[in-house]
Amino acid sequence: MYRFFQQTVTPCHRHLYQEPPGNWPGNKMDSQNDSVSLQFTEFPEDIQLIILSFLTPSEITAFSCTSKRFNSLFNTDSKLWFFLCDRKFGSKTQINKWAAGKISFKRLYKILSELENLIGFWRRSGPSKNDFDGDNKDNVAPVLLCFEWGPCCVIGSRVSGSKNGGYEVVKEPCLWVCLDSEGERLSYLDLNCKVGGFDDLGCFENELIRVSVNFMGNCHFVVEENVCFDKGGDTMSLGDKMMESVGNQLMSDMYQYFANRTSPGGERWARRQKRKEKERKSGKKWEPEHYVKIVNCSPTPSRPLQGLWKGFCDAMKLDFYLVAYDDIGGIACRMVEDSSKPFSGYAPVFWTSNTKFIESPVSLEEQYIYDSRTHFRPPEASDDIHGDEAVVRIMYINSSYGLVTPNLAGTSVNSRQGEGRIWQYGDGTFGFGFLRDNHIVDLKHITRNDNLIDTT
């Protein structure tokens, strides 16, 4: 037991517990091996709290049933909740700064556990009503969002390909989720990506859009403009908001009905209400946007092609690709940008049911297929591959975009049109190409340890 505590306590707390002497009250000496047995309640309180902080709230709830003392320790905002917050979130954000330090750590732990689901990558689902035509970046809904912990908020950044011709990606903060001094959630949308940090929010408050981030399950959320600026509206679930809206509309209809029957001015009141509603809707700057979480954004040993990747398409524009292993044993690759367009489910870049690799060395025919193709890469990058980027194994592609588009249904398509190859390199990256083409699209990592790399 003592050795376990030596390994778990932090250095700053080691002085609180020293090797107990043999005659310390509560010690029981074993005559055979002289081992020390010490009850948990006999340890200093800070040591107890550190040990309990390794447990989950449900485990602590069960433990609190063992005595009145531990029950009060769990149910009140004691030091235990600070230790729980600090252990789980202390290395990611500054827990003392959330809500200006004016809410309990017990409540803060619950809020941060909910916001933790935002951390990671999300892609927009469906076409956007907020996009303008042309190159105007204002009022454009991001296709790919990356959420990270900030000092006292969660920051959502628009992720896009750099226009300098390289593999760098642009990360622009555009969505901020924080708490007010009473612990209510506040969310702001920055269309122009002007805010440099959390401290700058106040400087640009008039240019920001107050929004609500409402979860619809763990892997789907909606960004809606908070027109009424309802206090705590962000913490209300989408279902509750819909019920409240229906209730308000029902009350309005009832009042209108009786006003029309009993008052000569009832019709004028109804017209005024419709005009106010129209003005309210016309004042909105942002239409609701739906986002779906990219759950598996990094490859694994059993799924080496899985994840979020970046590469150059035939237009020599840096795009993002999402590769997923499906439930029937196949592998599908789609462009993230295409997933926000209609009929995106019909447009994989490639799909294959064959997931078996052919290990190197390969046949001369396969070597020729690879060597005879050019690589889509930045202009400054060389087509020559050496060292960790050498081909280590090959996978066959037996289906592609052309074979699954609806307008090709019922037509005769060359069976070799969808045949291609996936070449995996020694550094874990890979490239793909089809036999009908003379090029290879090389894909690089966009994340490392769940963090964006090569950002500008």
C-alpha cells in the first residue's frame, strides 16, 4: 500500500507522508516479513484526496456510501472536487479562471466533462446557407472545425488548406465557448476571425455573433444564432428549446384567437406580431449549421489508412481526405469538403473491399506501375522517394468514384476503370492512384497526437 502511494502522490505532497515508524499507532507488524499495514482513514487528508482523485465520480459515489464523513466529502464542494478537476483538466486548461473562479469545482467538473466532448475534429454536414459566392471569407461556414482547450474556454478553429502551395494548413479561431460568472455557458461566433485570444473577446464583442452550441447526441451538434440573448440559453437542450418555442407559439395563437373574437383591435395586434416576428428573423446573421464529429481521425496499427489526411488533387489544391473502415470490411475515402455537399454519400474518392496488403518486395509489373506515375505534390517537393518514404506494401483498389455515381447506373463501365493501387510508405503515409491515370495522390498526416501539425 505504501509503495502505491509513493508512486501516485505528486512530488509537492511527498513530504506529507513519510515512512511510518514501527511503533506508529495503527501499524501492525508482521513477524515474518515486517510489512506495514495501514488503514486508509489513517492517512493525511491530502493523501486521501489525491488517491480518490484517480476514481471516477460514479466510483466515488459508491465509496462515499461507506461512511458519513466520505459522504459529506463527496456531496459538498470540498477539496476533493478541486483534486478531481485538477487531475482531469488541470494540464489542459486553467481551471481557476473558468467563470472567473466564482463557481464551485463540483459544478465546474460537470460542465468541463460536457465540453470535453467538443475537443477534436468536426466536419460540416450538408450544404450551408451562410456561404457567399466568390472568395469573400466573411459569413462563411467552415467545412472543417478543430476544437481545443483554451486558458478558460474551448476554442473552435476553422481549418483550411494554405494557398502558398505547400502542405501547411491555416487554423483560424472562429468559435468561443466560455462561462459567465454564474456558470452559464456563453458562445460567440467570429465570422472574420479577428479575435486573437480570449482576452480580445470584449474588444470585438459588437462584431461577434452570440450563438448556442446544442448537442444532438455525442457526435452531432448545431450552431444556432441566439437572437433573444436568453441567459443560460446555451445550456438548454435542443429539445427543451423546441418545446419552449412550441409553448410560446401556442400561447400566442390562443391570445390571438380570443383577441380577434372579443376586441375590435385584435387583427391589428396579430399584424403587429407577424411584423415583429419577420423583423426578428430578418435580423439574424447566421443560419443553423450542423456538424458531425470525426471520431477516428488518426491511424492505428490494425487500421493504418484510417484518419484525416491532406493531399493535392489534380487541381493542385490542398484538400482534406477522410478514410474510414466500414462495417462490412471495406475502406472508403472521401474528401471532407464534398461531405458538405448534396449526395455526398455517393461520392467516395475510392472504395475497396480488399483490405489485404501485399508486402514488399513486389513483382516487376507492380514496380513498373508505380514508377511510371508522377506524384501530386507541392512544386518544391521532389518525386523521388527515399528512406522512410519508400514503398513498403501495396493494397488493391477494386472500386472507385466512377462506379458508384448514380448517373452511371445501368451503363456499361469498363471493369478495370475502378482498378487502382494504394502504396503505403515507410513513414506511415500513403498514396493512391488508378490504372486509367498516370499520377499518384500522396496523402500526409494532418494531426499528430490529436493535434494539428504544419499550421500557419
